[in-house]
Amino acid sequence: MTKLSDLSALVDRDAEAALSFLRKLVRVPSDNPPGDCAPHAEATARLLEEFGFRVERYPVPADLVRRHGMISATNLVVRHRFAHGPTVALNAHGDVVPPGEGWSVDPYAGEIRDGWMYGRGVAVSKSDIATYAFALRALVEGGRPLAGAVELHITYDEEAGGEIGPAWLLREGISRPDYAICPGFSYEVVTAHNGCLHLAVEVRGKSAHAARPETGRDALRAATDVLRRLYAYADELKERRSNVPGIASPSCVVGLIEGGINTNVVPDKVSFRLDRRVTPEENPETVERELTALIRGAAAGHEGIFVEIRRILLARAFGPVPGADRLADIVSRRATEIMGEPVPTGGVPLYADARHYSEAGVPTVMYGAGPRTLLDANAHRADERIPVDCLAKATAVIAHAVADLLQP
């Protein structure tokens, strides 16, 4: 095992450079949607090339990008082989959700205030691009003999499901890693996360003049019954408990709704989208059948109403595969040493790209820069932020953990 002082000294030396690197990443917008992310990938590639890294650019075919609701995406891969041995992939995504309203700072500035850096993507997950890049830089400059290779995988569709990012790199055979580390926060090593099912539901009826509503078929009235049943279902899900620490129960949220023609017209169509989080113990196909039956059943009592249900996303839950325990133990031990307090392993209720590596049989954990919780980070909210000191600490954890994995 490498001594803490060796790699940590290199990380500390580059602490200001890492913050500057992160700020440059934040200042190039990569909102998804709309998902025009190739410009950010090119800017990131040039920053990495300034370190002397050789950056492989993999533009995703335009038709495939469009099918996943994006405009452009280029995946980046950096490879450094020290000697014969296993390959560790460090995957972070450069796409971010749009900033929204309510910011107290410019969301694209990377401003530092009271020990925190603010900006869209500083926590999810542009900070992890910086963490992993500077960890690799420390390993290369540290000069210690290591048996294996490290790859940086920088992808641009996590907010859209990861199918043309990590899943595409693995499916195309561009990378075949033996271990993977994906974005997380500094005070927990994540070994499991929920899956997610997104459904688009369209309730169709027949329009009519508001003076003669009986001549129409009110899609909104039918949709109201469907929504009432869905919200009751969401409350019932609280009774289904997961056995994974950090994951309480499944959930169901209707996040988007639209419909109607005008105030004086019986609505002929109402559409909405729902998000159903799937715990590691649940079967996602069973969940989809359950929801489909519930929606159709709630609308069945309305004459002349038709329902169309379309799957938008099915992200399977992430859980351990053989070999993941060793990886989790190494990262947890190094994090505990460097963070100065116990850093446990556990699960989180969100879903992320880690599942793509795990589904491919790659032992995977989630760990990176950030505060204790998503709420502390204001992730996907206004004033997204990370503690400045977490960036260097997480970088040191990753560098030491990878060095432990690749000991000759």
C-alpha cells in the first residue's frame, strides 16, 4: 500500500489547479435538455490534453443521439497503462440539468463563497471529472510501480439515462474495464442505487363546446381519476421497505402534465409523465406491468376514453457483483483515513450510470467529491455547491484506492 503522504502531497500541490479546472468546466454550459454537449466535451478534451493526456474522442452517431432526445454527444476516453494488470475505469458525466430559477449567484461562474464553490454541475458531476483527472495525474507523476491501467471515461448523457454514454462505450467494446468507480459524495461509498421507470401517459377523449359538455368525452376528468389512483399508489409504496441501507422505499411522482384546448372547450387530451423509483429487490418489468394495469383500470370506467402508455426510460437498479466488496472495502478504508471519520458503504435512492458497469459484470462503486448528502449539495436545485476542501480530499482517496487496487 502506498503511504498517504506520497500521493496526497501531489494532490495538495495541485489543489488550486483542480479548482481552476473545475471552474472552467462549469463555465461551459452543457445543459441536458437540450443536450447539445459536444462543445463541452471538446473543451474538456483540450483541458486534459494540456496535462499531456492523450484523449480519444468518440462522437456518438447523430441518429442515435436524436433517438435519446439529445442534440450532440461525444464520449471521451483517456487511457494510461502502467504495466500488465487490471484496468480501473473512472467514469464521470459532463451533462447537467438546466439551472432553473432561484440562484443567488451566476450558475455558470463557479464562484467560491464561504468555503463552497457554487455552479451548475459542481456537485453532479463536473467535480468528479476534476477528481478523477487529478487522481490519475498524481498516480502518473508519483512514479510508483503499478500493475494495471487507469481509464477516464467522460460521458454526456447521464441525465438522459446513460445509454449513449457508458452503456455505448461498453457495448461497442471501446472499453472492457475490470473495475469501475463512478460519481458519488465524499462521506459514503455507494454500493447500490435504485432503478427508475419513466412512463409517458396520454389520456384521449373527445372535445366539445363547454356549453354542451355532454357531447364530448372529458379527458381531464378521466385523467383526474388516474392521477388520484396514482397518488394513492405512491402512498402505498411507503409500506414496501428495501433491505439496502440508505434506500427506504420505492416512490412514484408525476413530474410533468399538460392538456386541454381552451377554457371553453371540453379537454380532448391530457398527457403526463411519471417517475417510478425501483428498489434493488424489485423486478422492473413487474413494476411496469403493475403500473400499466393500475392506469388502465382507473380510466376504464370512463366511456369513450382511450389511454396510451409509452415507456421513456427503464434504468435497472445497481447492486454488487462479484469483486465489488473488495473494491468497496479499499475505497472505504482510504476514505476513512483521509476524511478523518468513518466512511461507510450503503445505497442511495437515486439512479446513475454506475448500473451500466455493474450490468456488464464490472465490480463498481460510487465515490467522488461532495458534501454529506444531495440536499447539502443542492443537487439539481438552485445554488448547487460543494465544499472546496472535499475536492482535494476525494482526489486523494481515489488516487490511493486505485494505487491499492493496482499493487504489483
